[in-house]
Amino acid sequence: MAANVTLASNQLFRGETISNDDPGVTVAVSADLPAGFYAGADASFAAGSESPRLTTANQYAGLALRLNANVSLEVGAIHRDYGAIYDDAYRLHFTEVYAGLNLRKVHVRAYLSPDYLVDGRNSYYVEINAQVATIKDWRLEAHGGLSLIPHDLGDPDHSLISYEDWSLRASRSIGAFTFGMGLAATNYPVFGPTGNVRFTAQISRAF
């Protein structure tokens, strides 16, 4: 069993603020179970321009299968709850199932959600996360994501609309603490008007 508390200057999800650019705190717990199973949960709260509030809560479980020392596969599911949303075509509470490939410094996941859209059509998300450099005690990590969403109902175009998000983050550990800072952006207008590059700074404590 492990736990983590994170203080952040802004809470982001896939490149967009979910805290209206307010600072907040996230509390997370996780457990590695026998035979490669794992599970965890987290809750985030923010305050500042608005009164203190829950911004998100997530619960997940999965199975990781190690192929060798550098490669593993995983499958799992995550349930997400959000306190506010910008586009009411999407649900505040939804589930995603995922499959992933984990290499030593690169992690790829593909997600499918059957209930993210209010109308019940499937939506998809693919992400890649990579450790791109290590400079003394600092790690530089990059993220790229692609959302694939159906057009509005009644639209004659039945292809999927694509949206992108990205982030760059530098972090270092000092004892049980991890300090990080980074930039992120997206053109995905779900949790707020998008297009701004956002900066965030974090400090985490592991237990």
C-alpha cells in the first residue's frame, strides 16, 4: 500500500484546467496486489477564485503482465468523477477501459469510454508518455494525447473528430518529496475554453 499527497498551482486533465486555474491538493492511495493486479483511488480539491470544492475523484483497477525486465502489458478500467464541465454533451461521471504497453522509458495507453458522451456513443483516447532526458537530478518527461470523438448527432459526417493535448514536465526527488513544474495545452473544449498554454508547479510527498 502506498499513499501520495500533491499540492499543485493548477490542476490539469489532458492539457486543460479542471480547477479554473486555482491551486489545489490531491490525495491518492494505491496498492500492488498478487499476480500483477493493482488498484487505487484519488480525490482532488481546489480553492481560490471559487470556494473550496471537489474537482475530481478517480477509482481504478488493472492487471499488469510482465514479459521481461523492460516490457509489460496492462489492461484495466478507471471511473472518473468531475465537479464541473464546460460542454454539457459530456458526462461529469464516466468510465474508461484501457490497454497499455510499458517499456522502460515509454508508456502507451489506449482508452475506450462507452459513457463519456451523454448520447452514449463510444469515445477514444490514446496517449504516449516518455522520459526524454535526465540532467543531473532532474527528469524531463513528455506527454502527447489524441482524443477521438464522434460528430454531433445528426451530422452527416460519421468520422471521428480528433483533438490533441501535450505537456512537458521537469521533476526531481529529494527524499520522500518530488518537485515538478511544466507546461501543458490542448484544443479539446470540454473542461473549459481551450487554447491557452498553462504552467503548473507541484510538490508531492510519498508515504
